[in-house]
Amino acid sequence: MVSPFVRPRRFHAFGVGMAKSGTHSLSALFGRHHRSAHEPEEHLLIKLILGMANGSTSTADAERYLIVSDKRLKLEMNSSSLNYFVLPSLVELFGDARFIVTVRPPLQWLESMINQQLGLPCPVRWQRLRDLRFGGTARFPEREYALERRGLYTLDGYLSYWARHNRDVLQQVPADRLLVVETNRLASSLERIAGFVGVPASTLDSNNAHTFKTKQRFDVLSELDRGYLEETAERICRNVVEACNSRLSSPLQITEDRG
């Protein structure tokens, strides 16, 4: 818990990118000179998210928690993929806050997501959240057997979530309060990020622009028919990629799958 006698906030910001899009790195950029955390109180927030999904928790309950948590933690940068699930409330409750969404090309993100799923243990609460994100009961097309046999999700489940998450962020956060940053360009975007929240770029740590990188690669996507993979990504993600590209200096490429 942060002491109540800490200095006033110099800025108030939320990282609202997807898991495996750089939310950990965004937090680390600010960590040396600012009050920054990655997925703070994640166990409490996941409980609320799952409760809202099944109807046992109301939006009012969630908003009471968000207000109390914000006063308790007094963070300047709260970077978490979980923030997406309460995004409308964050935008409304914290009118002075700014939002940064880190985005990756959909197939590059998908490969990283699969590598994490296969390479790291997953607590039960996070598994339930994955089912909520990606659809835990969907039937697999025959051409996706490589995903099915490893206990993963369908391409539609993954890529529809990629599109939905990023589309919702672009639509729900006012344009003047949102900065879109490509994950692979975090280190070269320090001036933009610092200027957006109103602090000197020298207070951000470029050495932490790519933290929590999954080390083990499983190359699962290479087992899928390439044409089918790219066609599915184009169909599901094209419109949202174009919307993201309208906010980026260097466009995302749907078929890029290595980061």
C-alpha cells in the first residue's frame, strides 16, 4: 500500500492494451521515476470481472472498488490488460486520466499469446479469464487441429478478441485522451509517451521497453495452413487494423507474425 503522505500525482494514466501487447513494458518504462504498477490487485479485479460476466457483480460494485483502489494505490501509471473490462467506468470516473493502448500485429500477438499459454503455468482465475476472452467452448474447424490438440482456442476466438479489444478502446476513449503506440516501437516512442502524460522523456527508462518476453517458442502457427491463417486474420482483423493505423506513424501488418 502506498503511504497517504506521498507527493501528489504528476499525471494519471492507464495502460489498456491486451495481454502480450506490452502492458508490462509500459509499466516498466515509468517505474524508475513514477508510481507505476503492472496489473495491481489483479486477483481482486479478475474476481470482479468474472462476477460481472456471470451477473453476480454489478457495475456499481465494480465502480466502488475502482474508486477505493485508486485512492489506496495512488498510481500515476496503472498498466493492465484487465483495465479493458472496466474501461467505460475508468473513462467516466477519472475524467483527468489519459489512456495508452499498445498494439501488435494480430498474428504476431497470437504467436506470443500461444507461446505464453504453452510455456507458463496458469492459475485457475486466469484460466477462467482466458475462457471469457477467447471462448472456452467453441468447436474447432478441422484445419485448426494443431490448436485443438494442445488445449488452445480457435483462431476465431483469439482473433475476434484482438479485434474487439482494440476496437472498443478506440471507440470508448475520447481521441484527445488516448495514445496508440505500436508495441515494437515503445523504445522509440518515449518523447510521444512522455509528452502525452506531461513529463520529461528523461524520466522514462528505455531499457525497460521490452520486458516479460516469453523465451520459449512453440511455432504452433507454422503447423496451420498459411493461406487459411492469413485469410482468417484478414477477415476478422482488417477493419480494426486500419483504424489503428490511422493513429500510427508506421502501419501494422496483419500477416507479420514475428516480433
